[in-house]
Amino acid sequence: MDLKDYQTQIRKFAIYPEANSSSFIEMNYLVLGLVSEAGEVAGKLKKLIRDNSFNEEAYLQELGDVLWYLTRIADTCGISVEELAEMNYLKLSERAMKGKLKGNGDHRERDSSTTTAQQTTTSSIIIPNDQGCSYSSSGGDCSSSSTSCGDAGCS
């Protein structure tokens, strides 16, 4: 299964408050789920250190859950997992060319004359806020399926 099909097919398994609404509640639910599942991945690895035992099948199951939440978050933001992967690859490639793979932070001395993967792809990413609005990271425009967004502002 390719990632595009995966992203489309797993929408039917989104059974939680405000599923497929791209709302603030949905985004928070998904991020908390991602962190929870990442913790379970870490827990499986911790058992290797503590007990010198490793259950590869359980580990891979947890990684699959991480993939599910990450994919749902990307979907909620209006970006495909393929686009997300490409954006990340371009960012890492740019860092490698600059010799900046090591270090801290996402913005490691970027040359302002260079167009980055982040600059070219963020225009389509939608981040829900608590007023039910969406903030487009490229231009700061509010959009909503309802008219109540208007004066609430986006943050």
C-alpha cells in the first residue's frame, strides 16, 4: 500500500470527537494520541534495556499506531503524507548541503536567499484554532465553513 492510499483509507477509522472536521479539538486529540503512541514505542525499547527482551511485533504495532496518528495529523492540516515526507527530505537535504545536520532547532542559520522546502510548501497547511477558524501559515487568512469565524480572529 502506498502512502496516498493509506492516508485515504484510514479516514474511515477516524472515530473520535470531531473526526475529519479539521477542528481545534480534532488536532489536539490527534497530537495527544501521537505523543501517547510514541511513548508506547519508547516503552517497548525501555523493556529491552531493563529486561534484555524485545518484542519486535509489539514494537512494530506501536510504530504503526504512530504512523496512523501522524497521517491523520497531516490529513487534518490539509497535506498529504507524501508531501510531508518530501518537505522533510528537502529540509534534511538542505541541511546536509550546508553541513548543518548536527545542531539544534529547526531553523539552523538558513540563507535568506535560498528558497527552502518549508517556504515553498507551507501555503497549503491549515492549522485549526480554538475558534473553529483555520490559519493559513502563508498569508494569515481566516477560513471557516461557518460564518462565525469573522471577527473572532485567527491565532
